[in-house]
Amino acid sequence: MVKTRFAPSPTGYLHIGGARTALFSWLYARRHGGPFVLRIEDTDLERSTPEAVNAILEGMNWLGLDYDEGPFYQTQRFDRYREVLQQLLRDGKAYYCYCTREELEALREEQRNRKEKPRYDGRYRDYRGPPRQGVEPVVRFKNPLDGEVVVEDLIRGNIVFQNAELDDLIIARADGTPTYNFCVVVDDMDMGITHVIRGDDHINNTPRQINILKALEAPVPKYGHVPMILGPDGQKLSKRHGAASVMECRDLGYLPEAVLNYLVRLGWSHGDQEIFSLDEMTELFDLEGCNKAASAINPSKLIWLNKHYLKTLDPVHVARHLSWHIGQLGIDPCQGPPLTEVVRAFAERADTLKGMAAAAEFLYREFEDYEPKAAGKNLTTLTEAPLRHLAKAFAALPEWRAEPIHETVKKVAEEQRLALGKVAQPLRVAISGTAVSPPIDVTLELLGRTKTLARIERALRHIHQGAGDES
């Protein structure tokens, strides 16, 4: 059975690279019918915070990456780590090292002077003397002195490491706390992890972890190291490249479906296909399709995908996500048209949910000012008569629906001997404050009769004030 895990360190938000690792691990488990585990690697007590843990959980929840086991916290497993540590010490596979910081630095300096790679020289590896007074020892793992470790990487192929190049790793600090590489091994062993999918920045950790697993006579998982994500300029991804975290994507107005589709294509492909539903990803994802080279983000691709999903997903689903953005504007969405209908009206011309919310704001509350250029062109003494006729006709309409609204606008245009746009555009500016909105009949149906008539009256007052200023 396949069993994967996502094991972030809670030292900040869930960044794009971490989210992709989580997605790949989740997809691999789901495709093979196995469980997906969430593990919080919070042993860095100085940098790990509850806020960062919440940010990770929030990001996973927003993306819809549900986990079958966890979240497990490493800080709650210290007793287990001590137990395994004592086992390695008893079996002679680990030892106490009494080197001081000063001695280690002097050793490294000597090695650098000899043009050697700085590394611990194993001087306490076979020490049988008494504990050294005044020195709190660390615990080091006895790495094999010869032979090699072959990492059978599912993405990169075999990677060979010589044991002679690996020094004896510290697996417990002087204060007794276990180190990252040791905790990971114990966790993967205890949790029965069969496949470890993670970033290629962990490649050098892998041979060390394999050696510890073998010393514990534990099964060795299969590993797949995905390449890093770069900015569009080919440099390491950072905030200057735009959204660096999952929740920033949410805040900017992207749908989780668009972000997942975007992430899966950052380093994986299936033929020339660009658009994948989550079901398709689950059915098709394999590690053989992962790239060996780093992937660069492409913000325009994310916008393109987002526009696609805004137009094609169920409006009820999109409306649930739009609700949050409407709320960010300080608007109660109950005080206006149903959000599902807003999505249907605005989806064709929106790039993001944030943009959609801003564009639809006039449906829920009065706008402050007219867009100057739009008002200067459309709210003039020449448009006063059409607007008055529209107001009178709208007030008399037996039912407020898009079709009779459209016929009314068309009829007024004919009566005034004007092109339809010469009537519809001033009306659009009058009710929205701008020259851009969905089709005018749909827009007015959403706005409602009462607000429509009030906005036309406001526009007529604006025209009068302008005429008064001119005189």
C-alpha cells in the first residue's frame, strides 16, 4: 500500500513550493488508494509558532487537500525519539561526542588550511573513557565508514553517495533535543511512510536518513525529489515575484481550483494538456511525468486558468468563494442580489474574485463618485431626456426582469431616435458610476427597481448641477 506525507516546518506561511509538494504527495496517495499524512515538524522551537501552524492548516483546507492521518506534531513525540535514541546507543550505532564548539571550529580551520572539506573527524566514535567533565555531549550516529548509499530517486534516477563523504551526523543536541534528520527517520518509520515526495533541497539529507533507517532495521521508503520553483526571472522565488503563499493567492482573488491546476503544471505534465480538474489530476498524476529541471512561475498563466474556472465552475461554488471577497469590502452580501447571480453576470469579464467583488460593489451600496471621463461623456444635457423617459417606463414595468427591461431600453431609444448604445451607456454610468458593467438589462435586474430609479434620479441631479455650473 502507498502511504505519503506532507511534513512542513511551521516557521511561516504555506508557500507555493510547499503547497506543490503537498499536492504531489496528496495526488500520489489518492491515485494509489493509500492514506495521506500531515505532519508538523515543529522541533525548531525558536522559529515555530502557533500562527504558522494555523497558516499551514488554513492553506491546506482552502486548497481542499484533506489528510487521512494527523496533524502529528514532532514536539509531542519527544519521548518516542528518546526511546529510539537509547536503542541506537545500546546497539553501538550511536555515541556521545564530547567535542566543544571551540574544538570543532579549530578542526574545521585546520581542514580548510589543508584544502580539505570541513567535517567532523569521528574522534569520539570509539571513545571508551569516562564522561568529559564540564562538557554536555551531543549524540552522533555512527555512519558506515565505507560502501555507498544508492538513492533510487523516482524522478531523477539513481543518485549515488559514498559513505566516506558523510560524517557522523548529530542526532541529539547537548540539551537532549533530537535533530531534524533523526526525527524524520523515526516518524517515517513509525508512520509506515512508503513514498517520500519532497523538494530537491533535501537530496543531501536522504543518504543520511537511509543509513539511520537501515541501522534501525526499518523499511526504506521510495524517494522522489521535485525541483525547486523559480521566479519568472530564473531567480529563487520570493515575494518580489508576486504571491509567494497559498493564502496570498486567495487574497488576490484566485480560486483554489485554478491554484491547484497551476501548481500541478509547475513541474509535471501529461502530454500537452493544460487544464486539469482535481479528478483528472488524481487519475493521471505519476512521478514519471515530473520534470528534473526547475520550473519558473508564470503569473499570466495563473490568471488565464483563473478566468477559465470563473467561467466554467458551478456559479454556486464560485459564489461561496466570492462571498469572502465581498465581505472584505465591508459589505453584507445579503443586502443585495444573490451572489450566484452576480457570478453569472460578471464571470465573463472578470480575471479574479477580488476584481469581481470590486466591480459588483455598486450593486450593494451607493458609489461615491462617477468616473469623471464616463460621466463627462454620458451624463450631459443631451442624455437628460432619455434618462427621464427610462425612469418613467421602468416605474411602470409590471415585472422587473432582464427581458422586459431590455425591451424598455430599446423602445426608449427608438422613441428618442437614438442608437441603443446612446441610451444604454448613459444608463449604465447613471446606475454604476462607470462605463463598464455586464449587459445593462442583466445589471438592472440585479440592482433592483428601487435602486435603479434612485440612481437615475441622482444622475439627473448631477446633470442639472453640471448645467448650473456651466451657466
